Amino acid sequence: MALKPIVVPCPSCRQPSRFSADNPWRPFCSERCRSLDLGAWASEAYRVPAQSPPDGPVADDAASGPPH
């Protein structure tokens, strides 16, 4: 009995993509989708928003040394 290949949505185009060793671009469906994703990553299109620091002085415990 052969195992049925796992099919996942391509992260770029959302089309079905085989997630198996015979798909050299997995989890992407094609070389084009993989290249588009790499280009977006390299141009920093994928970012995690940072929280703004609080207003006021920043306490740096490491720079102040041991307590007196």
C-alpha cells in the first residue's frame, strides 16, 4: 500500500502543492512561487511590527553596575 502524498496550500499562491521529496520546491508549488517568496523576504517585505518604546528615560541595569 503506497502512502498518499500530503498536499498543502502553497504559501505564495495558495494552490495545492505536494509536500513530498519529489517536489524540489516544497512547500511551494513551483520555482516561481519559491523565488517570489525569497525576493519578498530579501526586500524585508515580511516584518514583525515592533512596539514603540515608552516615553521617558530608559533604565539600563547592566550599565549602572552593582547596587551600592
